[in-house]
Amino acid sequence: MRVLFAVFPSTAHLHPVVPLARALQSAGHEVRVAMHPDMAGTVTATGLTAVPIGPPDSLRPAVDLSRHPERLDGLTTDLALDTEDPGDWREKWRHVCNVLSPYPAVLDDLVAFARGWRPDLVVWGTFCLPGAIAAHLVGATHVRYLWGQDNIGWLREQSLAAQDADDPLPALMKPLLAPYGLDFREEFLLGQFTVDLMPAGTALPLGVRRIPVRWIPYNAVGPRPAWLRRRPDRPRVCFALGLGGRGRQFFRETGVTLPELLDAASGLDIELVATLDDGQMAELTDIPPHVRTTGCLPLDQLLPTCAVVVHHGDGGTFATAVAHEVPQLVVPLPFRGEPATARHVHRRGAGICRPSAEFTTRTFREDLRRLLHEESFGRGAAALYEESLTTPAPGEVVPVLERLAARPAHT
């Protein structure tokens, strides 16, 4: 069959779905990935075939996030949602709809390609609504994929339950649907089915037809540094709070500076590996002897050598830590389910959830000591890995998608 992936122009949206696309390709299916022209090289670097869609200037703010991640700072504040403490959900829903809105030019290109190529199945990212519309117009089955908690599904349920007269969704969908003579369907927002990469313990209880898939880490490709080929002389701790905006958000919310954090690990007899961007590196006038700094490095190369990983609840870092049975210290920065991920790690005994308001240099040292010396965390990390194996791997989901693609259209 022919499978078309429609992906929001960001590596954070592409990388989680690469293992599923490769599994379909390895099963003999034709796979194409529709993405902004500037992201075509990123797609082909994964071994997949890119289909550039949209004018070069379309979705420019989203594309620039991959080059200037510091711009995430404001976006994460607007879109951050913890469903256990949602605050003003209507305001969050308006911000989400604004992110979903700038798609008409992209839709025309995607529909034109779909009409020419005739996919049997369209897999579209939760922010890439044109994928659902193009699939409908060519009679293809379509599934939405999640790379984080289903905040859009949750917010949509709140809006429907409230019968909100000021719901921004109709204004969002009209410019997309009217040129094609279509009326709104819920599946244009939530998919006919939803491929969900979140672990079972964190999935929201929503009325969508879920297809659980194990998150297989894909962290891009690159040469393995020589220092990673040697066994570390002391326990290695990875400090991976993302690049650019997310890292800045961590230091702002905790009130701990980068130099203070690196100094705090001294005296623990560890090697601290910090993944930093150029701006963060410039903040360091003196790098402590127990610290190794590095730029962007695939975590599936680094984490197998680590005893602990410190991160902000990112789904990709969490999945990589689970795959390599590494205990985790999670300081959740809310965006796409990070608090739920942190709580899941804590409840499974695989690590420590440390709210940003409670994070200090003292708690950082104490948490690292516990994670390094209390054997229960290693057992919890191993149990979390075993639990993950109960969720079907991408290759096991391929037959499910084949059956869905073979069913009558629009049912």
C-alpha cells in the first residue's frame, strides 16, 4: 500500500514517527513524508522520501523554531497544559487553535499530491490537519499520531461539554474546508484513529480510537564520539534539558543558573555530561573538572553509558531512558504532558519527580545521591522497560494499519 505521512515542520514532530514509517517501509510499503521544503533534508537524513509541500514562506515561524529553538520560550508558555491542573482551559484552547490555523496554502499542495499519488493511508501529526482533509478528499483511511499527551483531544472535549458559544474551532476550519465544499467532521481534528506513543499509564481517558504503539527512540544520526567508546571511570549522569528555549525555561523557573547546577554535582564522584547549545556554552567561564559539555548528541548513543538522566519530561528523552533502563530525575516543564510523564516515572519507582518550584542545588545533589545509590530505582527502571514491552512495537502495528487501510473509505 501507499502511506503518506503529513508532518508539522519540526524535528520534534518528525523523530517520534520515524520508527513507524521505517517499519511500514521495511514491510514493503511505499512511504512518503510530506513536509515543508526547508525540512526536506531532515526527512531524507532519516532514510525516508520527502515530499516538499507549501510555498517556502508558508509556516515560516514553525520552521524557524528548528533553527532558533529559543523562540519556543513564549510558545511553551501559551500552550503548556497539565490536565490535572488546567487553569484557564479556554485560553489554552484559543492558543492551540491559533497554532493550527496557518494551513490553507499547505493544504492545496498536499491535496494536489494526494490526488496524484493516491495514498491508501495517511498518517498525520496532531498539528497537521491538512493530512486528514487530503485523506478524506481521496478516500484514504487516515490516522492521527501523538508525540505527547493528547491535549487537543482533551481541550476539544472540554469545549464540547461546555457548549462554548465562543469556540474558535469553526473559524479555524472554515478557510480549510470551504474551498473544497466540505463541512466540519470531528475526524478532521481527531482522526479516524489515533496512534498513541504515550505509555499506557499516561494516556488520557478520551473518546478516541487509540492504537497504542511503543515509542522506539530515534534521536537523529551522527558519528559516535571516541569518548563514548570507553567505559566511564565513574558513574555518568546525563543532563539533557533540551536546547534553546526549553533550557532557558528550566533555569528561569527553578532560579538555578547553569554554572550553579554544574558546580552542584561536584563531590559526588560522577561525570556529568551536559548537552548545551552555543548560548549556554557562552555562559560558562570555567567548566568544572567533573563536567563534560557537548552539543547536540543522539541520546540513544549517550544514555546506554549513563547511570542517571536528568531531564524536563520530554517524551523522547523519557522513551530513550526507558529503552536503556536508566533511572530518571524529571523536573517537569509543562507543555505536552511532561508532568504526566514525571508522575509516571515516580509512580513506577523508576526515578524522582522534582517540581521546578522545589528544585535547588541542594535537592539536585540529594536526588542524584539517591538515584545513584538506592538500588530500588534501578529495579524500577528495569520494570518500566519490561512494562514498555507489553505495548506493540511499530512493526507489530503494521498489520493493524494494513487492515484499516483496506476498509471502505469514510467508515
